[in-house]
Amino acid sequence: MSTVSVQEIQKYLSVAESLARRAGDLCLELQKNLGDVKYKSVKDVVTIADVSSEKLIVEGIRSAFPTHSIRTEEAGVIAGSDSRFQWIIDPVDGTVNFSRGIPLWGISIALHFEGKPLVAAVNLPKLGELYTAGRGLGSKMNGNPIHVSAESNPTHAIVSNGDFNVGEVAKINACNSHNFAREAEVFERVKCLGSAVIEGCFTACGRLDCFVMTMSYPWDIAAISLLVEEAGGRSSHINGTPMRFVDGEQVVFSNGLLHEILVKTVSFS
């Protein structure tokens, strides 16, 4: 594997941070007069903010790094001549929350290098929190270092679980029902906050101890996986093997201390 210098990582992170801030400001402004909310599937919404945020971020990346490829939730893959670098963007994660005025949503920007997370910036505009991470540089919130929780007792731990009614609805709902029931037996509390980037950031900073996502796409997890790991935690496939960042992947995040317990809890075996 090739290497990327600390200086290069910092350069990429600076651009990601700036674009995440600008996209957050744009979404807050658009939320004041959102207009019609459209459905891209029976129970999955998209707003003008999703499209506008994505356009701002894509244009910013193309201007700064024209050879890099980009994958976005709305537009798909935009090819670049240097396939080692791929930016993965969720212009508004938690769109249902966003569309209803629930403050749990965010903008996620990640850069992967040769298939591995290199840089992450997640802006939670309504909470006034910007989470950033660079490989080997730790995780920060608003410029201050963060760390996962030190909780090792599952009966004192809080776990959050991904939404129902996403992707292959019948399959996902069955998995989530199984997970909720098992998690309730093992952990102190089980939450469902409606945004992967919220739950990932909250795990990275210690507000949550674990997060389970039964159905993910790369834009859901590309940034938060690095944030959690650089904050001292672990992220993996639901069976404990390394994440592959592929469509439909089942993934788990934890403070590390509870990871094996979490994997065992949600296992179907």
C-alpha cells in the first residue's frame, strides 16, 4: 500500500472541514423554507437541501482535487483519473429527521485511500458540533480531542440501532426486531436516533457505547468508521470481520471494550 504524508492528510482534512461547514450553513438556511419533500421510495425522502448540499460539496472537491473520484448518495459515482482516492459523501444524513425539524442530522464527508478511510469530517449543524479525524491523527469535536467511553459493563451501556423501513424493508425490519430484543436483554438502554452520523459521532465522543446498523451504504459509514477508530473504538462488519464498505453491509461500532459482546449479542447463530 502507498503512503500519504501527515501534511497531505491535513490538507485533505482542511478541505473536508471547510466544505462540511459550508454545506451545514446552506442546509440550515434551506430548512427555514424547505418546501415540498419528495419521496425517492415509498418511505424514503429527499429534499432540496440534499441536492444543494451535494452540489456544493462535489464542486468544492472537484475544484480542489480534480483527479479524485467521488461517490455520493444522490448522484452515484463521479469518476476521477486517480482511482486510489475516493471521496464518499452523504449531503444530509437523517433526511427524515431534517425534514421534520428533528435536530439529529448531519453532513458527512470522507476520503478513502486505496479502499481505507483516510479523512473524515461530519458536521452536526443543529448541535453546533463538527467532528474531524485523520488517519493516525486522532478524532476531534470542534477542535478538541475526543475519546470513546470507558464503559466495560454491558448492563451499564447504551446501544443505538439503525432505522426500520430502509432498504429491503421486510429483511431489515426482521433483523432490527431481532437486534432490539437481544440488545434489550444485554444492555442498559437501546436507542434509535434516525441518523448514522449522529450515532457514529455520539459513539466516538462517548455519549453512546455501541451502535448497530443492519443496513448501510458506504456514505453512511465512510466517515464515522474513522471517527470511532481514531477515538479509540472499533468498527467492523456485524460478524466482527473488517468492514468492506459495500452496499447493504451490516456493521457495528463500539468503544472497543464491548465489541465482542456486541457482536455476540446481534449474531443470528
